Amino acid sequence: MSAHYNQYSGYYRSIEQLSTPWVASPEVDQPRRLVPFDFPGLESTSQSAEVLADYKLANKINGEITVGNLNAQPAVNETAVGSDEIASRDWKAWAYYACPRLHRDGGYVKNHPPVLHLPPNVNVEEVYRDLKDDSGNFHPERWIRGLQHPALPPRPERWKEHPKGAPLPFPWQCQLNPLLQHLTFDKPPLDWDIHYYPSGRCYLGRTGNSIIPISDPDKAQPATYPFVTHMYINSLADDPYPEHFWPFYVINEHGVTVGDVLETIWKNFQQYISRSEFDSWANLLNRQQTASFAVKMRGLRAEARRIDILGTQCLFKGLEPHPNHEGWSMFLGLG
């Protein structure tokens, strides 16, 4: 049974004044013990060799990061990192800290990552008051990231940044945020057509008849536990032409968030298709016809984009660890 969406997303309480210490919401869910799962030995193939090469490319993207044990086979009966499943409230606890809602009729402010050098002797209460001008307009840009106060949600101890230079865990060693999970026998956690930027046109799924846009705190949640600095999305599930998928990295040195994943997916499929690439699909007439039709629908001066190749398969269904254990597969469905 899936957790209720409000346990890990949706509604966030506002901090209406700084005179009352912050009190976390009551615990309504319990973490479940992860069931061990078996992985067959990963044989060396040309495909796996290409994936390993892609992972090693991460070293060139960020000189301070390395991926460990790339040539090692996954151990049999090895569980994900951490012995217990992350409780729904733990994902939301980070969102409260990283993107709190201030003032009764105010808005969200970014509180993470903290500024490198906090000004000395900052009066948090004055900064809080200055978020509103004399006309009552809210100014989130006036907030100083990383400020601490008893009335503000504290940084959860569970969530730590990935140490620079430390090996990254494989996808199958991570726990994926509920908002990004692919559910085989349930509605997806998000109702999002990747044609559109993931803001007002991206909604929470499984909310009954309610239409609830994804919020800034939802997008500030960690994409995985533990935090990782890179995620490699390297396949479209059920894609009959996998060689024509454009793999991409999601990168955030402070830890990849849900928002990072959604925005990078959108940006990747907004890229234009070069004429030479389009012509290289001469033996894939269906792909050319799909792209050509989408271009005509947008206008004579439009150019083909990667999103056009998907046709009607553009509704985000979530992610799963790739079967080769070294990247993430993305699921799409009818939009």
C-alpha cells in the first residue's frame, strides 16, 4: 500500500512567527525493513562496457568526484544502503528545512545550500520581518540561506552531503524519492507531461479529485537516499529504438533533488535535433514521421526537438534502476 501523498509531499505548514519553537509533525508512518533482493552476476558485455565508460565520464565533469568499484560485480543478496526504508516523513523533513514557508500569507524561501560566509551577528528576526515590505509584498530574495533559529525547521541529521571524492553508490544501492518512483500497479506519483516545464503544469498524482501542483519544497527534496551528486539516466523503458535515446546526467554538487531531476529531463527533451541526426534515421521511417508531424503541428518555421520523437508517450511514469545496475531507466506513458 502506497503512503498517502501528504505524508511525503503536498501540504507544508507555514512559520507564522518566530516566538514559537518549531515542533515537527506527529509520526504517522513507520519505516519498513527492506527485503533483501538478489542480483545475478554482472557479466562483461559491450553494453556494460559503454555504461562504465559513461560513468567514468563523471570524473571529467567534476574533478572532485570518483566512482568506486566500477568493475566489481554486485554482491548476491545485497540490500540498499541503510538497513531501513526511509520513512515518508524523512523526505518531507528535509523539504521543511531546505524550503520553509515563512509568514502566514508569505511564501517559500530557499534555505539550502547555505551561503559560504554568513554575515556575523545576523538578527534572524529582523531578516524575517524584512521579508515583507511596507506594502505587504513578500520578498524571498531577502532571506539569507542557512540561517538557524529555534522557530525554523532544523536540518535533519539523517541527510548528509555526499563527501567530495568519495565513491558514488550504484542506483540499486539507493532509495528513490517517492515522487520519482515507477509504480507498476498504481497511478504515478506525479501527473506531468514532460512537454511542459515542471512548475505549474506538474501536479501531484494519487490525490483523488484534487489538483495540487508540485511545490518548491517538494522539488527541494532529495532525489535519493543517500544524497548523490550525479544521477545517470541512460534508457527509456520499453523503447524499441534504445540506440536513439539521449542519455544524460543530473548533477548537483550539494545533492541531486527532485527538482533537479525533473528540470534536467525537461531540458534534455527540449533540445533540437540536428539535420544530420534526423537524416541518419532513414531506416526508421516511423521516427521521422512522428517528428515531422509534430513540427507541422507547431508551425512551418518550427524545428524538430527530441520531445517530438516520443509522440504521445510523454507522461512521466517514474524511474527504476537500470537492469544493468549502473544507471536509471525512465518510464513514459500516454499523455
